[in-house]
Amino acid sequence: MNKLAGDAAGLSSAPQVDVIEVLLPDTNGILRGKWLPGSAIDKVLKDGVAMPQSMFGLDVWGREVEETGIHIETGDKDGLCRLVPGTLKPVPWSSQPAMQALISMYLPDGRPWMLDPRHILKAQLDKLTALGLKPVVAFELEFYLLQGGSKPGETPKTVFHRDTGPARQNMYSISDLDTFAPVIQEMREAAKIQGLPADSVISEAAPGQFEINLYHRDDAMAAADDAVLLRRMIQGVARKHGLVASFMPKPYLDTAGSGMHIHASLLDAEGANVFAKPDTGADTLRHAVGGMLTHMPETALLFVSSYNGFRRLMPGSYAPVSLTWGYDNRSVAVRIPNGSPAATRIEHRIAGADANPYLVLAAILAAMHEGMEKKMPAPEPIIGNAYDLGAPRLSGSMQEAVALFRASEFARRHFGEHFAEVYAVMKELECAEFERRISSLEYETYL
């Protein structure tokens, strides 16, 4: 039985469903889609769902970016969205009997719509498959739990906000987990119901900040799907409890930002970890790291995809700021965690928690592939504090990152000319929108 047939069989045995939520992750990783009546599921499974191709030309505010050239000037044509097999699951936090499923967009003739980030990732996976390589991937996601009821423009308060006393950190606090046990336990239960491979839950490095990790998968596309659905689940359960779960990369300048860490290794045709092979593993690992560091500046806009995200890249903040790597070192951009030789893997630590998991993983795998193919050298691994060594820096601003991405031959070659142009245009205009605004501090200072 294939996965779609399994989805249909599972639905037929499920209780009455009022709503089917079809979820289309857009270029920014924001979920678009529709609510359909439960009775429509057979038609959806058979015929798909029509959605405008221009969904992938919306900015972070959900506005049409006309400069992308994919809106009304084309007639605003529809694409055909197919359900992603294996993602039709109950929505346990919903107030009504509901199921949800991811969808992915195709052209009417059946070809993938190559502005859909899921297809961008698929193209990188196909290249690795042709070499007999299979990625093993795991995502880690940090987020803040905030008090509900904040007014627009008001600084939100975390669930552990305090107006007096010293700054609070309480890293890896069991008492913080205990305080919000009902919420966190419901998240874990929802993950189990939805088949999301949730692993550990951690109280992170700032008050009200938590992290949920996903188990590694040897299906990289499914791992990225899991990351998208985990964010939705966390936000849905938090909302049910009157809270806000935020994946904003840097909500507070004086506390830790929220990242998306990706662990990746590669298996060969015999199922062996190519980074752990006694004779060639060390060299293969260094070449993969060399590719990642070489192409990191020009792909930083995929990892740090929001204006706020660049505020997270601050020295001393456990967010990397330089083109560095090392063993068991959390101050570098590319970390090789401790573990048994068979579990040797790369941890990519740059991405913000709000980034698009498909694009982040596509950029990582493309750079690893090219590094191994061209035997790109890696610098010496960093020992100690990478913030103090004067290593080459990552892009310090969105403007710089946009310019590097736009000029990138690597991005055009791996992600396609059309996607690279559309993404660059969207991010240029997003950056310009922030630059046009006068901050409250400027008024306080200069009026």
C-alpha cells in the first residue's frame, strides 16, 4: 500500500471529520492553503487542489510582490497542488474534528512548479541519489513561549517576564519545564498523534525559550516536512492554552535568539556513513565542510531569511558569526558533535528558527555535494572561542546578504534562474520596507 492509499484508508477508519486543512508552505515558510469540508477528501486525493502559482510571490506580510512577474501580468494562473503522501493527520488541538495535510504545487501538465521550495529540495536530493548517497537529517527548533494579549507594536512578554531583579537565564531548567508541563506534554502528545518524531524538550538559554528536537530520519524530505509541521503544532497547542509560540529569531536584543539547527550525514549504497569510513571519512567530511563554508556567504539569505534574523548573529550569543567549523564547539557555524564514529555528522547552526526548512536543507546539501565533488579544502577546525579569533565574518546585514545572493552563480545553478531571481527580488523589497521605517528610538532621540 502506498502512502496516499494509506492516508485514504486511515481517513476512512477515522471519526467524522468536519474540516480538511490543506497546507502549502510558501517561499518564506509561511503556511498558505484552504479549509475544505471533510467530504471533499476523496476528490482532493484524486484530483488535487487548485491554488494560484503566485503563492510563491508573496512577501512576509502576505502581499503580492508584482516585481516577481508571476502575478496578474500572467493572468494569475492556477497550479495544481497534490497531497504530500503520509502527511494526512489529525489536528488534535483543533476545536472541531479536523485533519491536515501538506500539499505541493505542480503545473497543469504535471511538471513541478519550480518556485515551490519543496521541489528545490527534491532537485538536490535527486543529485545525491544519482551518486548513490542518502542524507540522514534531523532538525532542532528553538522558540519562545509568550504571554497572550500583546497589542500591536508592544514588546511581548515571555511567560517568565519580570520587571525587576537581575536578568534571568535558568538554562536547561527542569523547574521551567515543570511550570509549563501541561502545555509541553500536550505538545508531545500531539506530536505522537501526528507521527512527528519528537525527541527531547529543553528549557533553553533565555526566560521562556524552549527547544524541541526531532529524531534523525533517512528521508530528508520527510525530515523537512516534520520541521514545518512541528512549528505549526507548537503554535497551535500554545494558542489553545492562551499563549503565543514565536519562532522570531531575535525577539529581545539582550537574550538568546532562536535558531534552527540541522544535523546531516550521508549514507552510501551499502548504508554506511561516508563521514565515518576509516580510510576516506575524514577527508570526505572536510570536503563537505569546505563546500559549506565556501558557499555560506552567498546562501546566507536562505538561512537568515528575515530582517530580524540578522540581529541574532551576535558575538558571544551561541549564534555563529564567522565562517568557521570545529569539533564539539558551539561558537562555530559548522559543528561536528561528539558521538560514536558511526554517528559522525555535521551540525549547521546558522539558520534562524523562522527560515524555510526546505530551502535551508537544499542549500546545505548542495554545498556539501559541491564540496565533496570538487574536493574543496576546509580551514583548520577552531579550538576554543571562535568569536575571538578574527575569522572571516558572515553577512552582517540583510542588504549585504541580498547582494551576495543575487550575484551568486552557485544559487542560480542549483536552485534555478527563475527561483533565484524571484527570491532576490522579494528579499530586496522586504529589506527596503524595513529601511523606509523610522524607529521609535529615532523619535525618542531626535525629536
